[in-house]
Amino acid sequence: MTVHMKTENLILTPESPSRRRFLLAGGALLLSPAAALAGAQREETLADDVASVMRSSINNVNPPRLVFADPNEGERWLAAMSSRLARYVPDAAERRRLLVNIQYESSRAGLNTQVILGLIEVESAFRQYAISGVGARGLMQVMPFWKNYIGKPSHNLFDIRTNLRYGCTILRHYNNIEKGNIVRALARFNGSLGSNKYPNAVLGAWRNRWQWG
């Protein structure tokens, strides 16, 4: 089913002091096509200034935390999302760790956390060690070639924080290229620009399971 909705700014978080500050500042599980629309970002040439900004984002590591103006709202969000995530991640402590990292890294990149949850559901079904048939890795199915452009060869894309930081940085880059068009940005992220199948799957997951507020 095709998802029809306005695309303007859906992928971005509302402008806030926190967002501006952030912007300045086991074994692998092979995914089958039935399990997820696995990612395959396409290798591309990055302008030096773009690569520099992305590299800075990747290497700026701070302890993860919930980013909410009202801490109580953050705890309500965490409880609600943990309940929804239980079908994929049975352990409560692991759900909390995962959700705090997802909310922190998406907020840090200025992205809509709820859309990122939908993306991860489609990409990996929240499997930390997922690997696609083309070699995309981890929660957000990041292609290893990105380490050569914006990271370090030693970076472990199966590490939760590293994978989320790469994935959110890459998606923000594509969103900038597409001037806020979420459908095209998501298609670029998946390596399927020109097809709406993947964006519709992500937005469908967001609409059906991950909306908040």
C-alpha cells in the first residue's frame, strides 16, 4: 500500500536549541528479502567540505542520553517505545540502551527519531548483527565503504552507537541533497532512488507503529 503524506520536514526534528547545539557540535545474521528491505547505499564522490562535516559528526563521540526539553516527557517516551519494541528486543535493559542511543543519535543529527525507528524496523528488524546479501551491516544497514570516506577502518559497524552515528549522518546528508524530500532521501539511503517501495515501507512502519505526540 502506498503511503501518501506531505514530505516537507517529516524527517527533521522541530527546530530547538538542543537541535542547533547538536548540529554544531557476536556473529552476523544474514537478512533475507522477506525479513527486510536491506540497504545498499551507493558509493559516491563527496565534496571535501561535505566529507569534512560528516567526518566530524562521526568522530564527535559523547555519552548517549535522552534529548528532551522535559525529562519527564523523555521517560514517558522511553516507556511507550520500550513497550512497542518488546516484540523485537525481549530484554528490557537492552531495549532501554538501544532506545536511548537511537534517540540521542537521531536528535544529534537533527532527524525525526520516530522515522528512524521505522527505518531500523525495515532495514534490520532491530537486529544488531544483521548483514545483507550485499554486505550492509547492523541496525541501519550501513555499507562498509563509508568508513573510508567519513570514518576509520577500525570502526565496527556492528557496534550500536557507531552504526547509528553513521546511519543518521548518512541519512542527514541525503536529506540535505534532496532539500528535505523524505521520499527521495530514504530512497537514496537504501540505494533505490527512483523507486518508492522502500520509502513507503519505512513511512508505513512509522505510521503504524512508531508515531509519537
